[in-house]
Amino acid sequence: MKLSMFIAGLLGFSTLLLHAQTKNTMNDIHSYANSHEAVITHLQLDLSVNFESKTLSGKAILSIKQKTKALSVVLDTRGLTIQKVTLNDSEKPAKFSLGEVHKIFGAPLTIQITPKTTSITVYYSTSPSAGALQWLEPSQTAGKEKPFLFTQSQAILARTWVPCMDGPGVRMTYSATIRTRPDLLAVMSAGNPTMKTPDGVYKFEMKQSIPSYLLALAVGDLEFRSLGNRSGVYAEPSMADKSAYEFVDLEKMISAAEELYGPYRWERYDLLVLPPSFPFGGMENPRLTFATPTILAGDRSLVALVAHELAHSWSGNLVTNATWNDFWLNEGFTVYFEQRIMEKIYGREYSEMLATLTLKDLNETIESLGATNPDTRLKLDLTNRDPDEGVTDIAYNKGYFFLRLCEETFGREPWDAFLKKYFNENAFTPMTTENFLEHLEKQFAIKQNLELAAKLTINAWVYAPGLPANCPQPSSNEFAKVSSQVESFLNGTQATQLETKGWTTHHWLYFLSKLPDSLRQEKVIELDYAFYFTRSGNSEILCEWFKRCIITNYETAFRPMQNYLMNVGRRKLVKPLYEQLAKTEAGKIWAKEVYAKARPGYHSVTYNTIDGILK
Ligand code: BES
Ligand code: ZN
């Protein structure tokens, strides 16, 4: 460290850094990389996995393509210990320096190169607190016997385990050698093994180019179950059959997606079911979606999440948001695509239920952020902020409704034709919001058609806060029935007398969300006696239900809720509960007690959020 700082001083790197920060290709404000001068095209990893020290160590060989006569390559890093850097196959030692550490963005690694430099080898190890890595004790797994490791690179955490150009506007292919204990299987966002090897050494190759946020690795006691010709699921042995049951429709989903927007371009599509501390519902790591076990409801009712992650194989992984300010291009398109897949397989009524829930969540989010809040614009401004702050229902659900408005305005056929072409022509490239709007204009000539322009109000949707009045309104007959049952219940009909026959998870979610905050505790108890919500095995229903229990202080549910908070690490499911608890003095005290015990089991993504709520 001292030596590198000395070198940095000698070379006057601070000015170089400033330059790199302001002049990078896509103007990515969250990356130090100078990809406009020299860009990484291929990454070759060789890493050993050490569960005792909670570190990955080894080397990354980066192939670079020079664009200008650059004197240096600047990479993103955060918390990495750099042992040595060499140039080219000859491994000539290179001068390098680590810049000042920024809490969120990390430290730029500046490496001196010559016009002849074609590759850089960085010898390094990760820190035990690397944001992308979660090292699980055996007790945190289903099997309870073996440790587990998984990565989560999106949005800017790849730099905590790989020195790279960590912005979504840069793409590379990669290969990897991962060395671990022979009783564990390693899998990546690449071509994967289905069986353990005797020596614990695994080789991977990803031939399609990807941005760094899609780099992924998991190591654990995993088994593989085939689901079809090009799909399957990895899970811990005790979860494997349950997982295979839940995801039977996977091949159907892939075909439905292809019919909509063109061929699946990543060869295989497999799922990996992680232990419950995985902080997200799903993560679209190419060829191998990472998923929370909380979607294993036993009745296949939460598989829209798989459709979502699969859809990212087009929206996101093929056509990629150029910067995190354009995040809605990834998520809004994906929610739209997800619902089209669900409609194709399960029918319009089903997807309209999903859309209705999407609108409800969106309205709640806008209400809590405030309708004039700049963060309710589709095009975000995350300058000097953690891109994680952009992960709200705005990108997802406001994005969805804007695209649905496009569909309704242009008509489904022309709109689908446009999207298919859009994914095809822009495959493997970054996309800015402005560039997308140009594509739209080119196809539909909106500006010269006053009627069309007035119907779409593009600027209001993309650049203004709040929800425009022309937001499409989903309509669900099933939910209309649910609403009428809520009304009867509020008007005095006994819970046991309600007409709930045939209701699915979504009916119940809607039912629970429609209950007013003024509902009295005895009515909540009545519901529990009639429908056993507290004993539900469905993570989404439990979350909605526990919110209700907190509001009415229904004490019987608090112990099960504590269990839930201790066992589920998915941010979306625990955050609303801590938020609700934090609203009262007593609730906050209880929440802090539970959190003290639960926090060590949470991923950094989750505890960083909850820390903020309970501070
Ligand atoms: N790519 C996201 C997860 C993500 C976003 C991770 C931003 C880090 C930063 C993934 O596709 C996603 O949206 N997951 C959702 C599920 C979905 C059905 C809305 C989730 O995890 O809840
Ligand atoms: Zn997504």
C-alpha cells in the first residue's frame, strides 16, 4: 500500500484519475474505468475459495484493447488487496497505484501500460467483508453441514471480488478456474458442471460478452436436476426435488419468451436456488439465474419471478442499461416482458392480476416518496449516490406502465414487432434512455403525429416525477370479486362465510392489501382463525399478513414473525416489516431486539437497508 502510494505520487496520478472519472465512454458516474482509452475485452480468472479466511485469492488476467495512446488503464476495485500487477504473457512487472478509497465507489487501480500492452495480470485477494460475497456458515444452509458462498455483483459490487471496469457500458467475455473443497460444487454465470470433481477444481467459459455486474459465482453442496433440453435447477440436496417440482414450466417459459421477442441467445438456462439469506428474489446471472428459496411456495404460485429473471436474458443481458441512471431500461422492460410471458402461459386474467398488484405497489411507492420527488422519474440522477438507491418500484413498475401505454397506443402487433427488432439489433450493446427514445421515434414517428404524442406524453413519463394521468388501468374480474369479499367482511360478514373457494396466492395478497389500517384486532384474529395466515408457508402472504399483525398489535403472530425475520434474508420481504415496526416506539424496540439476532445472518445488501430504517 505504502509503496503504491509512493508510486502514485511520483506519477502524479491524481490528475489522471480526475480525467478518467469525467471522460469515460458512457459517462458512467459510478465507475473510475477509462474504457474510452483502453477497454477490457476478456477476463480470465483463477481463484481459490477459502472458507476459513473468507477470502478469494488468485489472479485476474485482463485482455485489453487500446483505443487511444493511453498511458494507463484504470480499473475499479473496492477492498481488494493487490499483491502484484504484470503486463502481457511475459509478465513484466507493472507500476500501479490504488487511489483514494471512496466508501461506495471504492478505489481506482491505475496501471501503467505501454502501446504494446495487450494484457494485464492482477494478483489479488478479496476482503472478508467484500460487499458482493456472502460466506454462509453451515447453520445458514438447508443441509446444515457445509458452508456456502455466493456472489451478488449488481449493481457495483463486482469490484469487491474482481478488479474490472465495473460499469454496465463495458462488456467482456470470460473464463475461470475456481479451486475449492472437493465436497463442494462451484457454478458460475457461464457454462456449468453438473457434478462435483474429485479435486474441487472447476473450469468455466462464458463465450457471450457480458457487463461486470453479471459476473457470478456460487459454491456449496449442490445437486443438479434437469428440467428439459436446455434447462435445469441447482439446489442443495434436500431442496432439489422441491425445486424441480416448482419450476416444471421453465421450458414453456423459455419457448413463450422466444415466441415473443426472438431466440434465446445464451444456450442453456438454469436456475440456482440459494439459501434463504440471498438478499434478492432473483438475479439474472446469464445462463444461471440465482433465486431465493422463498419462491418455493409448493404450489408454483410465485414463479412469475422466474419469468422475470428469464426475461432479463433479453432486456438487460442482451440490451443493457448503459448506466445505472437508465436502470428502468433493464427493469421496466423486464416487468413488461415477464407479464407477457405469464399471459402467454397462464392467460390474460392471471397477468391482469399481476398488473393490478404492480399498480398498487407503484401507487404506494409514489405516495411514500412523494409525487414531486425526482427519484420518481424514470430517468434517474444517481450522481454521487449508491446506485442501490435507484432500486425502487419506479424503475420496475412505472417503467412497466409506460411500456404498456406504448403497447396500447401503437397496438400490440406493431409494438411487438418493434421490440423484437430492438432486442435483435441492439443485442450485446449498452442502451441509454435517449437512445431508446430515438429508436421509438424512428419506428413510430411520434413527434409529427400530434395525436400520438398527446396520448403518450413521453416527457412526462420519462423525465417528470409522479404518475401521469394516462397510466393504463389493468382490470381483473378475479380481483373485483376479492374486493367485494373485502367489503362484505368489513360490513360484518363472518370470515368463515366469505366466498374464497379457489383463491390463489394472488387473490390472498390482494385481499390482505385491501384491508384498511383501521381494521380492529379482533377482526384480524377472526381472519387468522378462519384462514390460518400465521401458519402459511407462503413467504409473500406472510409478509403481507405480518404487516397487518403489526398494525393491530396481534401478539400471537410476533413469535412466528420473529422466526420469519431470522430465517428470511430477502430484502423485499423483511424491509416492509421493519419499516412498519419502526413506526411505533414499542415496535421499534422489539424490532431492534430481533434485528440484533437476525443481522449476522443477513447479506450486506439487506443489512445496509435495515440499518438505515432502525438507526
Ligand atoms: N436484477 C434484479 C435484482 C437487482 C437489481 C439486484 C438491482 C441488484 C441491483 C432482479 O432481476 C430483480 O428485479 N429481482 C426482483 C424480482 C422481480 C420479480 C421483481 C427481486 O429480487 O425482488
Ligand atoms: Zn429484474
